[in-house]
Amino acid sequence: MSAVAVGQRSVGIPRVLSSVAAVVTVGVFPVFLVGGLGVQLQQDLRFGAALLGVGAAGFFGVASVSSRGMGWVVERIGARLGMRIGALGSSVCLFGLAAAPNAVWLMALLWLAGLPNSLAQPASNLLIAQGIPAHHRGMGFGVKQSSIPVATLLAGVAVPAIALTVGWRWVFLIGGVIGLVAAAVVPALPQAERSAATRPGAGGAGANFTSLLLIAIAGGLGSAAANALGAFVTTTAVEVGFSPWSAGLVLSVGSAVGLTIRLAAGVAADRRNPDLIRVITVMLLIGSLGFGLMAVASPPVFLIGVAVGFGAGWAWPGLLNFAVAKIAPDRVASATSFTQTGIYFGGSLGPLLFGLLAEHAGLAGAWIAAGLCAITAAVLLLFVRR
């Protein structure tokens, strides 16, 4: 019986997936909680909305710069230790955010939080590759990437439930405690305790460098377009005719659609074993149509665009990691950290450039530009298939 089979019998797929989901959610908690608590933070710490954008861009920027190195670290210390350190690091940052006395402290810790997140991501990818059977890995990557929209939903719920009752600092404190629990429950798999680089027959990803580079660039472009959804959907919704309350509901509906499609796409990938790059290409092209519909100043059309944008234009990251894991099965952490660098970079610059373009060309023009980014990403993936 293989080591993976033994590990699965003793640990179980649900525990592996729940651990991955918890660690990944905690890793992105800092940036999404700061965004969700933006109104309260600005009032108490006295800073403007522009600084929130700088903080989010810094989080993803630091993650982008450090991602490649963190993948190298994970290959040497193992998935389990990498996930534990990542969760603990995010907890420390969350506790620090809870004690933030001013905006400078807040921004510094938010940027710092990009480091443990960039460690937890490749470590989680590696644990999925090591701890989930091949015929369930699509679901595994789908669950992992679904943790991000879950984090946004939790951040939204935390505002009325905690921030407006006992105070915003308690939200970060609770998030830090969740991080400690997540670090403690990372499952012990024999193959997750050692470096992939030390196993006999482990090959590098150098032969696939061109494919991985194209995926990284395409992922960056797709992420630049998709990350604008979380930042500008409610603003655009109000401009096209929704009330502020219903605009928040539009964002929730879009997040729910994205969450559902991410999970469904992972399960479908396991059952049908499709050409993943082709599927992602189609999703990006369909997503570009959603971005285009969001440029139309009509509430019904805009709502359809949001659903399509979230459901196709921002539901592909799990499939992308699954595809990379197949391209470089012996260097999952290293390869996914390489492609994640592009995704982080796009996630950092996308909302900033979108905001600048919106100021000069209007929100409609900015959404059209987002659609063009998604189309360009799809074209690049065509070269990967070749």
C-alpha cells in the first residue's frame, strides 16, 4: 500500500481539506478584514479611503515578491511545517492589527501579513498533492480556493455581528485565535514531514519553465481583472441605480455564485478529467463578457454581469493550481509559488490601475479594460496548450 493511501486511511480527506481551508482563510483574513472594517478603521484611526487601497496593494505586493522564495522554503521544510508557520505568522499579524494605535501601524502589519500568506499558499498546495488521492485533487484545489470568497463573506458578517457591537479590535482578536487553532490541527502525514526535493526521482520544473511563465503572466492578468470585482462592484452598483443596501446584496450574491462554481468546477475536473487549460481559457473568455455587461448602466444587465464575472471570471484559480500541479507533480510547492507570483502581482496592481482608469475614463471604461485583460490572459493560455 502506498504512503498516500496509508496517510489517507489514518487522516482522512475531510481533515486534510478542512485544515487547508482553515489555513488559507486565516492567511487572507488580514487584508479582507481590514477591507470589511474599513469604515470603522478610518473613523477610529483617522485615515482616508486611499490608504486602504495602498494597504491591500501592499499585502499582495509583498506576497508576490516573497512567493517564489517561500515555495523554495516549503520544498525543504515540508507542507505541514510550512502550513503551521504560515498560520502562526498570520495569527501574530492579526493580534498586532487588533492592537493598532494608528494607521502607520495598521498598514505596516497588513503589508507584513503578506509574508505568512505567501508561505501558506504553496504549503497548502503541496499538502493537497501529498494528502489527497489523484481522483479527488480537483475537489481539493476547489475547496482551497473557495476559502477566499468564504473569507470575504466572513469579513462582511463580522461587521454587524462583532465590530458594531463590541468593537472592531475583537474581530482581529478572534481571527488570531482561529489562526492558532488552524496551526494546531494541521494533519500529520508522513510524506508531508519531509522535503519533496529529497525524494528519489524528484525532478525540477525547469523543463516546463515556458509553460509556467505563460501561466504566471496569464494568471496575473486574470487576477488583475478579477480582483476589481471585490473592490468596485458595490461602487458601480450604486452608480447604475442600486441602493447602498442592495449593492451590498449584489456583492454577496456574486460571492456566493463564485464560491459555488469553484467547488463545482473542482468536482467536475475530478469526474471528467478535462483539459484544464482549455477550461480555464473558456472561463476567462466568458468572464470577459461578464465584465463587459458590468459596463452597461442597467441594473438587471449589471446583475447578470456580476454573476458571470464571479462565476467564470474569478472561479478559475483552483483549476489553475490543479493544472500546475499536473505540469510539475514533483515540485508542486515550487511550481505553484512561481505561478502565484504573477497572480499576486496582478492582484496588487489590478485594483490600483482600475481605480486610476475609473477616475479618467469612468467605471464603464474600467470594466471594459478588465474584460480585455481577461481576454489577453485567455490568449496566452492558448500558447500553453500548444
